[in-house]
Amino acid sequence: MSDIHALDVPVNRKPEDSNSGEFIWGAPAISAVIGRSPRQTFHILSGGQIKCARKVGGRWVVSRAALLREFGAV
């Protein structure tokens, strides 16, 4: 039997439901943190202007700490 159940991570949860807040998934969620519209955020993400953001499985993801650091909030 696999130890995957030992991780105690729900498989079908939405990334936004994470209690840790470690990662922000999707342009709409990122836009809420940086104070831009989802469309503006998608544009700057696509242009590579947020250096700490990456695309994973076709969805943008960024570390909350790195995003705040890049925008000078921390």
C-alpha cells in the first residue's frame, strides 16, 4: 500500500482552499493580491513581467512570499 494517504492532502481540493496560503493559483487570485483586474494580471503574467510566476498545467502559480517581495510589500 502507498504512503500517499499519510500526506493528509485532499486530492480534489481547489488550490485556493489551501490553509497555508503558500501558493496563489490562477490569474484571478493573483490579481486580488496585487490590486489589478484579472485581465491586466493575465497580460502582465503572459508578458513575463512577474518574474516569480510560473505556469503549471496551463495555470499560473506564484509563491505568496515571492510575489509580495517582488512588489515591494515585504
